[in-house]
Amino acid sequence: MSEHKQIVVVGGGITGLSTAYYLQKEIQENQLPYQVHLLEASDRLGGMIHTEQRDGFTIERGPDSLLARKQSAFRLIEEVGLQDNVVPVSTGKSYVLSKNKLHAIPQGAFMGIPTQVRPFIFSSLFSPIGKLRAAGDFVKKSSDPQEDQSLGGFFRHRLGDEVVENLIEPLLSGIYSGDIDQLSLMATFPNFYKLEQEHGSVVKGLQKVVPKRKKTEKRPPVFKTLNTGLGSLVDAVAAKLERGTVRMNTAVDHIEKKGEMYHLLLNNGEVVKADSIVITSPHYKAQRMLTQYDFMKPLQEMPATSVANVALAFDQTAIEQDINGSGFVVSRTSDYRITACTWTHKKWPHTTPEGKALMRAYVGKPNDQEIVEKSDEEIIDIVMQDLNKIMNISTRPQFAVITRWHNSRAQYTVGHKQRMEHITESMKQALPGVYLAGASYNGLGVPDCIDQGEEAVQKVLGYLG
Ligand code: FAD
């Protein structure tokens, strides 16, 4: 038997890949007697990151944007030598579709929360009463301290229903693909709560922390991406892993503690032994691997929504009423089934050949999950009907790429943080050396997942000593 301690990473999405990469880096740099294995259930790496190249288009079936202010993704990109491929988002203008009209998101809005009074007052998105109600944030006292509350409830109380429904909800539920009246404030945006508690007003608090810029000063890009597609990050990280690290088509079905070691039962009946494990698969899969532990039950009960990403390629001439901007989100009160649309050819020009246009729409509101199961043709019809209401697109797309992400969007509902703390604490006792990391647990953006991978590396190294 090998003298080396065995570390198994379950799942080869960006969390698992970054975990395996940073583990091997530490092992090499510090000459540690450990060996890393990555087990991936499917026949491809990357999980939700999936780039498709077709007819000169670069199509992201999953994420397309990296939040520029979060550094971990760019650190990883540099580690694997892709830094020259990073490109900034090319247009900052985005809209909200409300009452059949596109309204520019007021300047200075941070995640939908106004930080500048003037653009907000002149915005066509809200009625005078809605604006007056939002001003209540300046005079309302901070609420009594609470362990958690819903994201929607918090903002309804501070800024009123209209601002929530026309701006905050479409933006935030675009990120979480969920119902903001169910989502946890503390698991998603705890800083807003902190600002309210410290400054007595979210807007005043944001005004203090969001950097002020002169009118002439150029705003740094909020998002960046790789001009080779985010899939190239997956390929580059995978290429850096030592040969033999990754096993594809290998699902972990069950994990059993045997003395100091763990036995992982694979879908082919094989047993793999490990000293430490990082589970990066979705929560409901992690729970199934450890059904014998009651403290994992909350993961079984944790909801997850499905979305479909609909990429549509056109000749530029087919778009009769083109719009200057990167795209729009749809307000809850609008009679549309798409939840958002990116004008990818404008937002990321490198994705689209000259003379062409690439749209990327989403379907799958929390209360419209059945649409994800419709046929490709039906989904294309629905999306085209919606787009035609605002853009006059004269023809069917040249081609469409539809990607259904089933149960992909873990819902951090109220109390999520406390539930995760309880699970983490119980695992420390009952399953020392086993860790959870990834989109289901502590942040679902790509950089959040990489952060969790990096944290898991430190936990594993600390445990193995
Ligand atoms: P996953 O990518 O889900 O990887 C988990 C892996 O585990 C999978 O490969 C799976 O096959 C494997 N697995 C599952 N069960 C087992 C098992 N039993 N044994 C072994 N392996 C198993 N984020 C952004 O930052 N910016 C965006 O623009 C953005 N847009 C998005 C758009 C869409 C349509 C989607 C779906 C997500 C988007 N996200 C975005 C979120 C982000 O892409 C994901 O949260 C992130 O990629 C998740 O990475 P992960 O490794 O934690 O999980």
C-alpha cells in the first residue's frame, strides 16, 4: 500500500478542479507525502462551466461573466497562464424590462439599490409614490437585530415593494434563480444588513462604501471573461493536474467511515480509500453519499431550481430594432416567460463573428419550472415571442443551443447559514477530514466556488498535518 496519504476530491466542476490544483501545488512546493484523486461522475470536466464553439461563435452554456472585484478567479487564471485572454465587458448599459418597456438601470445602482439620488428620481422605472416610499430608507430606523430574514422582506421594509419588484428582485433573482422572498439575507448579502445596522439606512451606508467617481472618470468594468471562453479555464486547470489525477465517468455513491480512513463506494462497485475528502458535488448528491448521518438531512430538504439557457445565433440584419447595451432582466410584474436576455454580441464582442448577433435568454422562473422540460422547439418559440415584443426580430435563428440545468441553482433560503454551520460542526465531530465546498454551500458565483476550493485545501492540509 502507498505510504502517501490519499485525498479524494469528489466532482470536477470549478470547485473540485481548483481544490485539486491548489492541493497539488501545495504538495509539490512543500514536498508533502499526499496524493490527490479527482472523481467526476460525468464524461466532461467543468460542471456548470461549459463553452461550445460553433460556426465561429463562442457560446457559453453556463456562466459567461466573472465579477471583476472578486480576485480568486483571476488568480487561478494567472496560475494557469491565461491572463492575456482576460477581456473586460464591453458595454455597461443594462436595462429592466417592465410594463413592456426597457428602462435603463439608474446610474449608481448597486445590485439594484440606489446610491445616487438624482438618477433615481429621474428614472422611468418607478412611480412618484414608489420613489417617495424608497426615500423612507433615509428616515426609517435600523430594524431590531435578527439572526436572519428574507432578502425580499428586508428590502421591502427599507425601500418599498415597487423598488423591489422593478429593480432589486429581477437583478438578484437573476443571480440566484430563486424567489427573493424565500432567500436568506445573511447567506446572500449580509453586507446590506451590516450597512443598515451601522448607518441606519442601506442607501446612506452604500454611499459611504461605494467609491465615488467624478463624472468624467471611467467606471472600471464590473465583469470580465476569457476571450477563449470560460471552458478554456477548465481545460487549462485540468492540464496542470498531474497525470492520472482525474477519473471520469466515476460517481461516488456512498461514503463510509472505517476507523481513521474513509471508504468511497463508486458506481461501478469499486471501493476507493481516502484519508481526507472534499465533496464538491451538489448538496442533494452529497446528502445521498452520507445518508446514515441525520445531520445531513437539511441538504436533502434544501430546494434547487432549474433553468434553461437559450443561445440564439442570428444574422445582424435580422435584428430590426437593435439596442445599445449588454442586456436586460425582466421584472416580476411583466407578462414574459424569459427572465433575462444578454445581447452577447454587444457584451462580449469576441463571441460573435462579424455581421452576426448572439442572444442568450434564460427561462425557468421559480414559479415556471415546467418550461425547462419543454422541447427545444417549444422553448425557442416562447423565447422568440418574448424577444419580438421588444426587439422586432424578423427571422428564426440561424441555430439555437439550449442547455437545461436541472436542480442547478441551490436555494439559500432563510436560515441557510445556521444550517450549514450545524452541518459543518457535526461533520467535524463525526467525519473529521471530510469537507463540503461548492455552489450549494457558501456562494455560487465562480469566484466564490474557487474561494471555497482554496479554503478546503487549507482545511485538508491542516487536518492531515
Ligand atoms: P458544479 O459545476 O455543479 O460541479 C459539480 C461536479 O460534480 C459536476 O461536474 C458533477 O458532474 C459532479 N458530480 C455530481 N455528483 C457526483 C458524484 N456522485 N460523484 C462524482 N462527481 C459528481 N457564476 C458566475 O460567477 N458568473 C456567471 O455568469 C454565472 N452564470 C451562470 C449561468 C448558468 C446557466 C448557471 C447554471 C450557473 C451560472 N453561474 C455563474 C454559477 C456558476 O457557474 C456555478 O455556481 C459554478 O460553476 C458551480 O461550480 P461547482 O464546481 O461548485 O459545481
